[in-house]
Amino acid sequence: MSGIRFNEALQDEQQDQTSGLMRGLRKTRDILTADIRDLVASTRQIDDDVMEEIETRLLMADVGVETTRSVIDAVNRGIEVGQVSDVTSLIRALRDELVAKLTRYTHRLEIDSKHRPTSILMVGVNGAGKTTTTGKLAKRFQRQGYGVMLAAGDTFRAAAVEQLEEWGRRNHVEVLGQGTGADSASVSFDALSAAKARGTDVLIADTAGRLHTQGGLMDELTKIKRVMKKVDESAPTETLLVVDATQGQNALNQAREFHRAIDLTGLIVTKLDGTAKGGIIFAISHELGLPIRFIGVGESIDDLKEFKPKEFVHALLADSDNEEP
Ligand SMILES: Nc1nc2c(ncn2[C@@H]2O[C@H](COP(=O)(O)OP(=O)(O)OP(=O)(O)O)[C@@H](O)[C@H]2O)c(=O)[nH]1
Ligand SMILES: [Mg+2]
């Protein structure tokens, strides 16, 4: 990215955050609220049929049974006491309830400059978006002024190391690796040692994709964590599961199993742009109680957004007739 574009990107970050989210969450929004005004207009009131339709849509968007039930109950109470009486107040009530479901999960990923490096271990199934998200995160931290180093811990897939190294060369981010076939734990150990010795702010370690059902490969992640602790007892600072939102309920299973096996500290949910089931965010948060750190809403670098419940919900439930989210 050129210097000028870089500056523009910084200036436009807030705007991008909003418009990128709107674009990225379009498919889910279409299911949830695209024609909600028509729906209410056809019955001229917010009655049981309207609420049932909204309930169905929340379920279709994979929000999850419990969360949907609780949101619908709360909105129904609003209708009873007259707080919800038209489409605008209906959308507002839905938003408030949905935001409330997520606000427990808002902790930001903090970089502690007094304790270098903050180490981030990226894990997840094949193709979830670990490597591209590692790159996007590295750029993000660099923009914020932090020194970043990457560990090419996917030593399994042919060309994975070269892929990351090439990316690092183009983006001026140092990548430490030992080539395909090397021991991933040893790569992470060496990279963390180097980052610590040099006082680098952030080390991000990529890993090979694996299924949560592959016991041996899950053990390898435990080993990676163990050897990182030999360098720094508190490492890895973050163990982030990258899940692909288009996998719906399967993403939820992965989150559950990875958390059980290796104690996650948070999640990154990618490819929300490719699914109408963006509600999976609610189900994952509800069930795991883990913070969602970032969300991916597209393939470009700016499409990795910090997860902010209010912005997220507003982008899902835009009241298109009269406002920006
Ligand atoms: N549309 C969209 N595509 C994404 C997003 N995040 C990642 N991708 C794409 O998903 C594909 C797989 O990404 P990778 O980063 O290679 O996934 P990975 O988890 O490293 O895969 P393995 O190393 O094979 O396990 C790439 O084509 C990415 O561009 C996103 O938020 N939206
Ligand atoms: Mg990868």
C-alpha cells in the first residue's frame, strides 16, 4: 500500500469500519430485516404473526434457540407495556436485546508494551482463514505502531512457509520459520525466543489447519503451548481460534472442541460476508462465553474488523428507511 493510501486508510478507518460491516453483513441482514417494514405494513401492527416471523428469521440466521427465545420474550414484554408499537421501536428493541447478549464479550485484545512480546497463537480447521488473518492482524498492529514478527508454524502443508514468507517480504514483516516438515513447536519456540530477545511487541504464530477430531494434531497444539511457556510462562498471551462463519453450527462444534482441548482465550470469526448465518456469533458467544476479538467480512486487509457488539448488531439490523447504523 502506498504512503498516501496508507494515510487515507487510517483517516477512513472509522468510516470503513461501518461501511465495510454493512457490506460484509448484507446476507445476514437480508434475512433478518431487509423487508421488515413491508412485513409490519402488511399487518399494520406488530402482532404474534410478525413476532413469529422474526423469531423464525433469527433462528434461520443461526442466532441459536436460547438467545432467540430470550430476545423475543423481551420484545414481547415491550409490546405489552406499549414501549414497542411501531417498526422503528421494534427494531430498536431487537437491537438493544441483541447487543445486551454480546456486551459480556467485548474485551479488546490489548498489547502490553511492558511485557514483550504479546504472543498470539492462531489455531483452527483447514481453510478457516488463519494465515490470511495472521497477515491482516500483522498489518493492523503495524499501523498502530507496534513491531510485529510472525512464526511460520504451518510446517505441514507444502508451500505454507513460503506463502507466509512471501507475504512477509512484501509487507516488511519478519517471518521466522524452519521450512516444511520442521517441528511446529520448535518453530514457535525459536520465534518467541527471538521476539523476546529483540523486544518485539507482537509475535503471531500461524499453525497448520487441523480437525478437532484429530487427536494427534490437537496434542501438537498442546505441545506448542507448552514449549512457548518455556520461553515465557505467560505465553501464549492469546490462543485464538479462527472459525469460518459459513460453516454455521459446525463452527460452534469446532469452537467447543478446540476450547476443551487447548483453552482458547478468544475467537476470530471469518467469512461473515459469505453467509446469511452471521447469527452464529451469538450462539458461539452464548455457549463458550469467550470474547470474539475480530471478525472477517471480506478478503481485503481492511475487512478484518475489531468486534464491537453495538456496531455489529446495528449492521445486522439496519432500519434502511431512515438511518445509517
Ligand atoms: N470472503 C472472505 N474470505 C476470507 C475471509 N478470511 C479469509 N478468507 C479466505 O479464505 C481462504 C482461506 O484462507 P487461509 O488464510 O489460507 O486459511 P487457513 O486457515 O490458513 O488454511 P490452512 O492453512 O489450509 O488450514 C482464502 O482464500 C482467504 O482469502 C473473510 O473474512 N471473507
Ligand atoms: Mg494457513
